[in-house]
Amino acid sequence: METPTPTSAARDSNAASEFKAIFPPQYTILGVKLLPLSIGRYRLMKWAGVAFVSEEEGMATIEDLFTGIAICGMQCRDFKQLFNDGKLQAELSKWGKKLRKQINAEKGFSIYEKIALFQQYIEEGQTLPWVALPVQTENPPDYTNTHWSNNVEVVLRGSLGWTKDEIDEEPLAKALADYFKHMENEGRVRLMPPELYLEMVDEGEANMKAFEKMAESQKKEALCPA
């Protein structure tokens, strides 16, 4: 199967998506302006057990929303300092009171709408402008059982010169974009715009259906020869 090549429009769309990774849309939920989703904030939410970043199926609660907003509404270093000083629980309680006050002030408040909006913030914050397709090599990488964020950080800091502050604060989509661009340069993956990937998948499915139809026809001929 021949691999599709990007059109000019596809390349323009792909470039726009790459810039969007650097400057993600801003979200304000319950009066709190959220900072960009980053590796640092993603990890803090994992540590706090926030359902929005759980790999397991489950419904996010209002407590998940409050904790997620608190984490994503401040610098990672500030959150960690509160933890180190033993003041984190008191601070989260203050955030809870502040957010409940905002809820009472909002007419027609819907917790489901706010949860959906925060979920959108999470999903949009890690959306890539391409699909990363693994490349078969003679010496495949030795994947470990560590969390994906650790693997990404090792590459970003070890090979691309990112700092700890950048890991904590730069948009996650930018971190992933830099990571996969580096992996492409290393010959480990091939990056393809989503529309071209879907075109390739559709063509592959069409070829598979044609093959199945041909095989079925040959089977009938074998069972019922003329």
C-alpha cells in the first residue's frame, strides 16, 4: 500500500496544531484561571489520585474537580512547598471553600458541565498534531515498566536540554511534541498527520475487505466446482 503524502492544506493544518501545542487555549473554571497542563501538574494529579488522569474507568467527583483545579491553578513548586511545609491540606480546604462560594454565586450551576470542561482541558492539553507510528528496527528500544512521564522526562532532559522547571511548567503537548520529534529524528517513530493516517487506515480496511471477498469467492468455487 502506498503511503499518502501531505497536501499543502494538511501541512498548514499540521503547523497550526504544532503552534497550538506551544500556546494552548486558556481555561477558567469556577473563577480560577488554569495554567497549562504540564508533566508536573499531570504527575501531581496522579499523586493526589485525581480521577481525571486515572488509567482506570471511573466517574470524576466534585472533590476530583476541586483538587484538579487547585493543582492546575498554581505553580508546581508552590504546591510542593505547601506539601513540604505541612500546609497542603489546609490550603486545599481553603480552595474548597473558595470554589463552593463560586458555585453558590453561579446561576444555573451544573457540576456535570464543569467536570466536562475540566476533562476537555485534560484531553486538549495532551493532544498531538500527528499520530506516532512505531518503526521496526533491528534493535528495538528496551521499554521499562516506569510511567510514561518518566521516559519522556529522561529524553527531554538528557537529549534536548529541558530543565526541571520546564518539565513542571511547559505545556504537556509541547513536551510530547518535542519528545516524538526527537524519536522521529532517531528513526524510532514516523509522525503522520491524523487525516493521512485515517486515509491509510481506510485504504487498508478496503483492501482487507476486498481480500476477504476474494477468499470467500475462492472457497465457494472450491466447494462447488463447475
